[in-house]
Amino acid sequence: MATILHKRKAADPSASDLTVGELAINTSDGGVFTKTSGGTLVEVTGAGGSGGENNQNAWQTFAVSGQDNVVADTATDTCTFVAGSNMTLTTNASGDSVTFAATDTNTTYSVGDGGLTQNNFTNTLKSKLDAIEASATADQSAAEIIALIAGETIAPGVITTTNLTIDFGSVA
């Protein structure tokens, strides 16, 4: 029958300290050791060695601000992630990760009257501009403008543009 060898120093035993099947205890850290039939020293491990238990909860609580907590009911409880609308969950078992990806399906954006902070442009103003453009003609030469206003009654005054000044003086 094998005996238990109590080490009285704060160190792990060596294979030469034990016979096959004999147990040794390191009193400084509580490690338990044995020697195998192959002559190898192995540390005996099991539940309770570090204060845990077999199947101890890998997670206990998931908390989301403003929501109910998801709490593990048992030591082997499973938490299942569910993808919501426009959401994709992808797992990577070898990388131990879960990727959450969202898709924006709202690709139509609109701004109502007065909705912008700068250069507010109402539908009414756009309609006016469209009407002006529709009735406007292309760039005109001075001769085309004079031909256009020939025979018209013009009130006295001065019309000045960048390169042209017309002085109608007084009309008799």
C-alpha cells in the first residue's frame, strides 16, 4: 500500500522523491503530486483546487442599460444571442468571437421645408426658380438685348452692368 508523503518545504516534489502511486503534498500551495508507472511526476488536479466548482458559471449576468438583466439559471446555462432587424451575427469558433454587424436599409433621406440649418430652400422658392429658368433665354449679346428693347418706352434713368452703361436721360 502506498503512503502519503508530506513535504515539509514550500516546493514541489521531484520524480525521485516519490515511488509509483505515492502521493505528495506541497504544504505552501496545496498542490498534490504523484508518480506515474512511466516515472513521470504529475500534479493531480480536480474540482475545488482553486475555490471553483465543476461546471462553474462561465458567465453570471449580462446587463444592458435600461433593460432586464439576463442571469444564468444554472452552472451550465446557455446564453443565446438573437439577431434583430437588419442585424447579422457571425461566430468564429477558432477565434472565440462573435461579430455583430448592422445593415442600414434606409437609403432615402429627405428634409422638409426649413429642415436645414443653412440655406433653407422651400418648395415654393424652388418652384419660382424653375419658372424663371424655364422662361429665361441663353446668354444674349448687347445687340440682341438692344433689338429686344427697341421700340419700347423706357423710363428715364441709368442702367449699369459690368461692361455696359446706358443713360436714357430724359424722355421727351
